[in-house]
Amino acid sequence: TSPPRLVNQVNDDQRLKRNYSHQPPVIPHRIDGYQVDKNFNKCLDCHAREKSAFSQAIPVSQTHYIDRSGKVLDHISTRRYFCKQCHVAQEPVAPLVGNGFRGDPADAASAPKK
């Protein structure tokens, strides 16, 4: 049997503040059913630089266009292609365990405001 589907996923398209430098932003919308594999990446339908003006989505960071040797590419680097390796959908649920992490106030000051 398959596990039950999570149904409370945030779907408000609001950017959340980050807790530390270089923290990958969370995904503020539903992504269930998105195809992200070696043949296709649904995220790029909106977040590719050439499509973000039309979609009004945040474009993929320029760091995603650099390969491991530092060469700037005209396409997303294969090491950054699978978005869900770093970016996760936000769930409005209570933590399962306690967490005392507070982040660096200097990092929080430069984060996007909620």
C-alpha cells in the first residue's frame, strides 16, 4: 500500500524568510504530480529564466548555470537540475520533535520578508 497523501501543503505563493545564508528557498506551492526526471523538469516551465517574466515566478538562480569546474553554461547545470534535492514544499504542521535552531541574525536580516 502507499502512504496517505499529505493534504495541508502550503499553496499561497508567498516567499518565506530563510534562516541562514545559502538556505535553498522552500517551495510555496503544490508540486505533487510534477515530473522532474532526466527527460523533463516541470519546475522549469515557470522558473526558467526565459519563462519567468511571463509566469511571474522567481527565476532559477544564476548559480544553477555554473558547472562544477566553474564554467558558466547557457543551460541549467546537471548538478542543479533535480530541484527537489534541495528545495522542499512547505507544510503547515507542528514539528514532530523539538528544535532549538535559531539561525544567524545577520543572515535573517538579509532574508526576504514574509
